[in-house]
Amino acid sequence: METFIVHPKNNEEKKVIKAFLEALKIKFENLTSNSTESPYDADFVDMVEENREDYKAGKGIKIDLDDIWK
């Protein structure tokens, strides 16, 4: 099996490609930016959100970029 990534320039191209794949009964996935499924691991997202909340609660430190390698 192979995977092809297609970049339609507009909505008309998207409709034509989708119709073509459906006509040939080719299985495809529509992974648009409006997709509700996250490309990130759920545990990773939870960790990032928890760390953001900790920082907002004052549990973090801020390092100046000029001092990052000191």
C-alpha cells in the first residue's frame, strides 16, 4: 500500500479529487485543519496543559534568553 498526499489549491480542486477517489472506490482520509482529531499523543497534550497551569499558578521560572546557556 502507498500513501499519497495531495494539496488542492482551492475548494473546486478538492471536490474533484474527492469525487475521483469515490468514483474509483479508493479508500481515503480527509485530514483537514478543521479535523477534531489531534495529531499529538493525548498524554503529551495533558502534560503540556498541566505545565501551563502550573506556570500560571506561579510554579514556574522565567529564564532570559541571554542567560539560557549560563
